[in-house]
Amino acid sequence: MTERRIKLLQVPPPLPPRWPMPLDESIRWVSPYEAEVDRLVEIFFTQHAYLRCMEHAASDLQHEIGGALVGQVLDDVLADARYVVIEDVIPAEHTEFSRVHLTFTQSTLVQLNNTLEDHYPDLQMVGWYHTHPRMSVFLSSYDAWLHRNFFREPWQVALVVEPYRGHGGFFPWQPDRHLDPRAYAGFYELADLQEESVVDWINLEPVQPEPVLAGETDFWEIEEYRP
């Protein structure tokens, strides 16, 4: 039986640490809907966390599975932007699932929080993920309900993965607590393992370098892009 831990007093979390966004260590991946997503946070996904998430997503192509995204919330003061860094994932247990739905039970939520407390004491639950095998990248009405009720912080995100075709995208909160169930966003791939990209989602595109004119010679500005 899952151990339940009752907390009588919750201390308000401190303000996010201030640290510049690691743009020079990242590759930006964009979705076809970027212009429609007015996100409240930028999303950095470490290669380690991405690969762990994909390994779990590929473990069952017949049913929806999912879990929690754990990492840090930070502020880039110079850019006046808040961002999250997803450092790992926690596969969910005790779920109720089928080919077309996934339910986090009370035991699931207890297991996720206990694992976070025991193994990631310095991190936060910055969102959740689940799969849509042989479907597409969107939030169902139940997905949106779960996000609104259990991932209410403006910096918490939902990730949907379609492992059969190799698609994926994030659903961040937008101003006025708007959550668009169809328009998904891309992310920054934080290269913590290798310089070459490990992302294989074919529905996203890496940001191409912008030409910068220097005298009569064109050259490419590639600070935020690594092919």
C-alpha cells in the first residue's frame, strides 16, 4: 500500500533563484503554433530528462501512460522572464488507463509527491507528461481538467507525447489562466549530455540561425543553435 504523508503546515516557497537563461547551451525547437502561444514561462528540457521521458513513453504503445516533470523554476532578471528547467521525470504508478485516457488516482498523486520528496528534495514538480499513442498532440477535456486542478502554478506545464509517430509538444499556462488545448509550444533542448541534439520529434523544427550583415559579407549568427 502506498504510504500517505500528511503535512500539517506548508511553508510558502521562496522566490525563484535569479539566473540567466542558458541559451548558449541550448537548441531551440519550435512548433507550428508558436505565434499562437503566449506562454508565461520559457521551457528548458535537459537531454537527460528528454531521454528518460522517451524511454518511458516507448514502453507502452497501446495505452496512455505518464508521470511528473521535475526541475527548477528560475528568473532571468535581465530578460525579465521566468523559465523552468526540466531535469528528470517520475513515471506515475497506480494510474487508471486505457488506449485513449489516463487518470491520476489519489494513490498516484501520493506516489509522485513521495518520490519527489525522497529523491529530488531540491527540485519541484514543474509539470506533468502523458502519451497519446496513435493520436495527436492535444489536451483532452479531462487532461485540461487535471492540469487546472493539480498543476495550477503559472510555471507548471503539460507535455503530450505521441510516441508512435514521434511527435511532442508543451502546453503552458497563458495570461488570464488560459490553456489552449490545441496550440502546443516547443522548448529549448538543454545540452547536458552532448552537443549534438537527441530530440527526434518530427513535428518540431530547430531554430535556424539568422543572417547578420557585416559590411559586404553575410555570415550566420549561431549562438543559440547547434545542428
